[in-house]
Amino acid sequence: RHLSAHEYMAGPDLSIADIAIAPWYGALAKGQLFSAGEFLDGASYQHVLRWYDALSARPAFQRGRRVNRPWGHPASQVRERHSARDFETSGGVGS
């Protein structure tokens, strides 16, 4: 209900609240965690999906989702991040 009247969790601007909540709440509604999307009827949460899709379209959000990610395709992983260049040189395991 909150997102039906607000663009972001804490009001009109992106905040740390969105960044903290999106990886688990948004991904859960999208069925990206535990195959829960169907069970929770994630498709019916239109405002959550709108919010998550807007966040996940942001390049910084996409980069952040790769950090410390040990699963998935190696190109989607940045095991350790020490500089911005780590995103360019990351090839997955051991990078």
C-alpha cells in the first residue's frame, strides 16, 4: 500500500531504505528468491514490482547486486571489491 502512494520507501527520493530492502523484498516478490513468486502471488504486487523494476534498472543497483555474489554465471560475480576497476576485471571465481 505504501508504494501505491510513494515512488520510494521513504518518500519521493531514493534512500538507503530502498537500497537495503530491495535485494530481499523486491527479489522475493519477483520470484528471484526461493521460487517464492508464485507462492506469494508476487505478480499481484504491482507497486512493489514497479518499485523494484525502477531500482533494478539503475546501473549502480546492477553493479551492487554483483558484489560478493558467489552464485550464478561468473560474469555476474564480483567476489571481492576493492576498487571500481574490479567490475571490469571480474571474471568470477577467484577474481
